[in-house]
Amino acid sequence: MKNIFAIALIFVTAAATADDIDKRQVLHLTELQRDHVLTEMRALLSGTQKILEALHKEDMTAIAAHARSLGMGMAHKGEDHLKSVLPREFMQLGMSVHKAFDEIAADAEALKDSRHTLRQLSESMKNCVACHESYQIHVEKPSATRRTYSPDHRHHH
């Protein structure tokens, strides 16, 4: 009986592990490219939190300022080097998020309707969720011929 229980436990564990396999598309990036993408994602997350805080205070001027800083102006800061390595769909999701923040900024100034802004932010976050559900980042291993960089030797902007 113990053997049957052990075999059943192994089978259930193996089945659960097979279901837990990450099926997201792998993006192979260098350490510097990964750092750029994740730094931008953290800025978007931090900016979204600031917008939510301003929404709580119904400060539409602050909402517009925070949203504008996350708009298309942010998107054009160093993205060209990523276009050749990131899938078109990934880039489109990212650009749609930046465009949405520009719309949030414009509408916050023009409409001054916090409920409208909250709906826009909710819609924009669906693109963030879709991206994180679809992609994962792996750092590509440097080849023997490529120079490797330690964290102390990275160039920061």
C-alpha cells in the first residue's frame, strides 16, 4: 500500500510540475538590454502608483504630470537598440502603454474626471498584464569572443 501511495504522490507531483512549466515566450537579451527593459517597467509601475495616489487626492494636475512622464516621450529614450531584438508584438504592447499614458494626461487636463482616468488606467494595465503573461526575459550567456561586463562597468544614463 505504501508503494502505491508513493507512486501516486510522484505522479501527482510530476503532473503538477508539468502544468507549472512557464510557457511564456523567452526573450533572449544581454544584461544591459534586460536592465533597460526592467528599468522602464519599474518606472511604469512607480508612475502608475503615483497616478493612483493622485487619483485618491483627486489631483488632476499631478495625474497629468505623472502620466505624461510615462508617455511616448519616455518610449523614445533608448528604444532603438531594442527594436532588433524584441518581438514586434512586445514593442507594440509597450508603445500602446506609452500612448495610453499620453491620453490619460491629455484627458486628465481636459476632462478633470477622476473616474474616467481610473477607467483609462485600468484599460492600460490590461496591456501590462498581457505582456507579463506572454513574455519572460533570459539573459543570454556571453560568448567567449564577446567582452563581458561586470555591474561596476556598466554605462548608466
